[in-house]
Amino acid sequence: MRPTSALRRRSLGVVLAIGTSVLAACAGADAFPPIPDVGDVTTVPPIDRRTDDRSGIALPGVGGTTTTVVVMGPGRSRLVGRVDGPDGPLAG
């Protein structure tokens, strides 16, 4: 069965509408404003981690005790333990 001329015109109209929409979407104005010029930027020299000595920094202690039981043997590894805080064992 051959398409009728009305069906051909409708198909042509759909194709032209889709093509026009695609062209309009591609030719629109820029969606984002241009990036502003920040001018001169002062940079900080990188830190040489080979000579950066932090051994003099004292970290505060944490109260409580930690106990850990490691099962040694063949098979799957396990790590089971308990953390005791100042008010008793911690959940989790």
C-alpha cells in the first residue's frame, strides 16, 4: 500500500518541525555567562614534604582503653574487639 499525499505532507511537516527545533536549540545564546577575569593571582610556594618536620607537634591523649582479640589460625581472617571509653564500652 502506497502512502497518500496527506501522509507524506504530515511526515514532511514532522521532520521539518524536529529539524527546526534541533537547529534552534543549537543556535541559541550561551547558557552560561563568560568566566570573569580574576586579574593577578599571588601563589604560595609549595611545601617540601621531605623537610617539613611535624614531630614536635604533640597530639592530645584520648581517655579509655582499647582491647583487641585477633584469632590466629587457618581460614578467614577476623578482627574482634571492644573499645572502652570513660563512661564504659562504646557501641558499634
